[in-house]
Amino acid sequence: MNPYKIAAQLYTLRDYCQTAKDFEETCKKLAGIGYTAVQLSGVGAVDHEITAAEARKILEANGLRCIATHRPWANFQKDLGGEIAFHQALGCDYAAIGGLWSPYRNDKSSYRQFLAEAGPVIDGLAKEGIRFGFHNHAHEFQRIGEGHRTLYDILIEEAPQRLMLEVDTHWVAHAGICPATLLKRCAGRIPVVHLKDTEVVDGVGPVMAPIGEGNLDWPSIIAACEAGGTESYAVEQDTCRRDPFDCLRSSFEYLKALDVPMS
């Protein structure tokens, strides 16, 4: 049994995690909803007020565990030892970046450059039992150059299998791709998947939504994740049209009702 299967991506609650006091209160609220795990991202308190070890104590006091992080790519390049120590203090064995930004460009040469530079980072983390992942948005699915392959195709087909792929279901669907189909291509490399629904709002267009309140096919998505070896589902909503805690509660209750496998 995996008691940490459903996690809250704290980027959803970034405005409520900027101080140590707010972070502690947020953890209490998440535990009250039923969450037992989180992904640490956008938590200002950890960047400015408390250490990773102190954050771990707060999490554990509320029955929570950190199953993944989002950290700046520059941190891994400039201070890999510091990042290893950070994750060890946090008790977390999965580190990821939120995307590939400047000075890299949205072209294949930049993505191949990243892969070359990521090799030593992935190996260094692996020696300490920490996996490394890449989180997508929609721009990685641009079809560029020879064969009209996407930038994400490079990550799937040319990257070493030890590069994990932190698939974000909303952004995949936003790019016009079936999330379940993509997840099947990434099988074996998706220990953490970001679950985020997409709904259509009159006069606005497609927007992010709590799980089960949008149009994504969740039974097929969950089935593809389970077949592909997903260990934890990180529930995320970058922007919320109502109270973000209520959105996370709605998503949690939907997934529980969906009988997400816990083993």
C-alpha cells in the first residue's frame, strides 16, 4: 500500500506558503482534507525563513511527506551538492525542474544542449538515491524542423531513460494531445504525474479546473499512469476560480471516489 499516492502540489497554494506560520497552517488544512503528501514548489517560506529540515518537521507534524520538489535548474548546475543535501534533509527522493527557460530557446538544439548538461546532474543525484524529472507545459509540443517532431519527442526518444518525465495533464491537453496516449509513451519514466483538469468557461475559453470538474478522461488517464508505474499523483491548479483549498478538496474527493489504486 502507498499512503502517499495522492499529493497536493503546493504551487497551487503558493500565496499561503510565504511565511513559516502560513506554511504550517496550510499543512494543517491539507491534512484536514485528507492529503498525506505534498510536492514542494513555490513555497516562499522554505526559500527565506526555514530550512529543509525544519520544513520536514512541519510536514511530519501534520502527517505529510514531501514526495517531490520543483527547484531551479541553475541550482543543480551550480550547487549539486547543496541540492542533494536539501533533498536529503527534506526526506525527498525526487527532484524536478518546472520547465526549460532562458538562456535555452524553444528549439531542438537547446533541448539537446540541456540533455548533454543534464547527464552529470542526473548521475550525481542518482548516486544519492534521488531521481530527476522534467515538468512540461504546452510549448514543448511545438512541431519544429525535420519530420515535424515535437520538442518533447526529444525528451522521450533521445534522453536517457533515467530522465523522469513529470507529465502535466492539463498542458498536454492544452497542446492538443491526448494525455493517456502520451503517458503510455512515457511508461516507466512517470513516477510523479501532475493531475490538472481543463474546463471551458463562456467568454474565457479553456481554463484549469479541479479534477473531475472539467473535460479530461480521468479513468483512461489513471489507467495509463498505473500501467506506466506512477507512484504519486500531484494535484495542481496554477490558477483557481474559487478558493484553492476548496479546489484541492474537490480534486481529492473525486480521486478517492474514482478508487485510485493505492498500491
